[in-house]
Amino acid sequence: MSAPLSTFGVEYRAGTLCMEGVSLAQIAAQFDTPVFVYSRAGISNAFSHLDQAVKAARGTRPYTICFAVKANSNLAVLNILAKLGAGFDIVSGGELARVLKAGGSASKVVFSGLGKTSAEMSFALKAGIKCFNIESEAELERLDQVAQQLGLRAPVSLRVNPNVDAKTHPYISTGLKNNKFGVAFDRARDVYRRAANMAGIQVAGVDCHIGSQLTDAAPLVEAMQKIVGLADDLARDGIQVHHICPGGGVGITYQDEEQIRLDAYAAALQSALGDRPVELLLEPGRAIVGNAGVLLTRVEYVKPGEAKSFLVVDAAMNDLIRPALYQAHHRITEVAEPAGNDRATYDVVGPVCESADVLGYSRELSAKQGDLLAVLSAGAYGFVMSSNYNTRPRSAEVMVDASTAKLVRARETIEELFAGEQAIDEA
Ligand code: LLP
């Protein structure tokens, strides 16, 4: 193995792939496969790295890093981040319930997403969240009503669409005009004026999010400059915002992508903000957890084919859908370091009945039946996007904490999968 493995703390020790010295073979033996394995230190380090970069740029000016819960919502992950002082960016009542259960503080929660229900609004208002990121006038009107019914005022940012090209995969690009997200930039000032006159609304901030897995900071900075300009226009209209948020989007290295330099990114955001008396919010997801997790899987069969050969493994697109959905590349490596040079080229595929059920195309691997493979950089948008397709129980999740491995979510049982179902005729 020559190229360094991108996932935190993952390296070969005495011929076995380890995470922070804990043998991944041992974890597979103890918890079975497929299993997601996360590193507590990997999560903490990534958070602290960003936190320190922002702190250095902001000095004594206020800021909050709100982890995008959608990237990895396991209670253990949220609890680690809550203890480090993180806020949270949520997109559903379910995510708010998780944050509260994990010890997160509602006062540091921002609620994104374009389809909030009245029940979700009411739950979040009663919990006392920091801000609602509103994506349409209809949503604003509904929030106004719900808040008034509760005798409350809802703190609000508009998620504006700055029409900046994030230059990322179209499915994870969100800041362009033809996109379902956000309020059109040119409409925003009018909508803010309306919001400022609503009895149930308190204007609190300006927000945007242009896309995910960005490897260049320039579009993020351009978006920031636009929304800071909008905040200045609002101030001229007599509407003073308390915070400004350029969203998430900082990418990670899956293969050989350049990573955005966090100190330069934070400095550029700060230079856009200058001395404006506002709090800076960020909504990073992937950058905090993406390279703090792997998916361990076992080879069920080696299947030589006419045109290509396959490693049929016990993890599938229902466990990690990113390759199937976004043609995403995750490195895959052997858990037992190959001694000789007996690698061959395989497509690594799951057992699901879909041709798209491929975890990696044309990988040079040395593997036989029963061997373990690690799919790297699987800490973000991995387990959270998993499903029960083909009646496959969702996998277990394990956290490596210093030298120990702790189960943080039990593998689902097959009975659990149909516990809520019933036949209409007797069996
Ligand atoms: N804020 C908002 C409003 C978002 O919609 C997102 C992600 C984030 C923050 C966090 O973005 P991040 O820092 O993680 O890039 N499932 C896709 C990614 C979808 C991202 C959706 N929104 C994937 O696996 O690549």
C-alpha cells in the first residue's frame, strides 16, 4: 500500500488494517459485517480543526459551527459534537429529537429544509431553537401563523439562492437558479420586508448553501460576499440581522481530491464579514465526519466473469448508496494486507438485485472468499442514507474510542423489519 489512506487513523499495523490501533478484523469478528466503524478522535479532530481555523479568523467575534445532522445522525456522534460545543443544522423534527436526546442544546439549532410541516415548526418553536432557515414565502406565512398560535415569535433567516455554481455533482449542487432550494436572490429583500412586518416572525439572519463536496473555496466565498451584501441592503432598509451563514459544503478527500484549506477559507469568510456586528454560522456535515468512518464488508464470493470479474460482498447499495446515486468513488482496501502481488481487477458489488449495486468499479484487489474489505471515507451520508431494500437489515455502527470499540447502534433484526406490518387475511 503506497498512497496514504484518507480515513482518520486507518493504517496497516503488522499486516492488519487498524483504526487508531484497533484491529478492524477484530471489530468484524466481534460485531459481524457489514458494519460502519467511526473514530471518535477522527470526529473530534475534524471539528477542532475547523473550529480553530474559524477562531483564528474571527478573534473575539462570535461564531457557531452547526454540524449538519443529515451527514451522520447517530446519537454517539451527536453527543461527541455537543460536548465539543457544536450547534446543529437539522432538516426534520426527527433530527431535532435526536439532537435533544444526544444532549445538544436547542438554542444552537438551526432548522433548514424546504418542506417543514406545521407539527415540525411547532415542536421546534416550543423547544426554543436558534433559527428557522426559510425557503419560500408560503413557508414563511405558515411559520408566522404557527408561531402566533403559540404566542411566540419565530427567529428566521431566509435561505437565499445566490446563483453561484458550486461546480460539484448536479445532485448535490443547490445554489443555481434552476434548483428547488432557497428564495431567489432578487426577491429576498422584498420577502425580508414582509417578514419584518409579521407578528409571529423575528428576522434573525441570512443563510445560503450552494452545494456539497466542494474542493475549491472560491464559490463558497463568492456566495458569502453576496449574502453579506444582502445583509447590508437589509440594514439600509432598517432590518438588522444577527447572524450570517454560508452553509456547509467543504469537501473531503475520497481519492485524490484537493482539500479546501480551512484557514484560508475561514480568513476569506472573515474578510467578507469585516467588523459587521454579526455572528458567523457554518453548517458543515461531510467535513466533520466523512473521513472519520469506514464500512467493513466481507467477500461472499469471487465471481470470474467473461468481460470482468466480481467480488460479491455482503454490503450493498442499501448500506452505502453514494456510488450508485452519485457515481461517487470510495477507496476500497483489504483488511489483511496482501503479502505478495496477487492483485486482480474486480468490480466490488453487493447482492442487491440492481445493476447499479456496485461499491467500486475496476479495483485492484487481492481477495478471496471470506476476506474482509474496508470501504473508506464512509462516515458521511453512509448509514444515514441506508435502507431496507431487499429486506436487508441495516448494519451495525461501532465507535472506536481510544483503544476500545463500542457498539453505538445494534444491527437490525429481520423481525424488526416487518414488525409494523400485518396481513389482511389470516396466514
Ligand atoms: N446545510 C444545508 C442546508 C444542506 O443542505 C447541507 C447538505 C449541508 C448544510 C451540509 O453539507 P456538507 O457540509 O455535508 O457538504 N447525500 C449527498 C450530500 C447531500 C448534501 C445535502 N445537503 C452525498 O452523499 O454526497
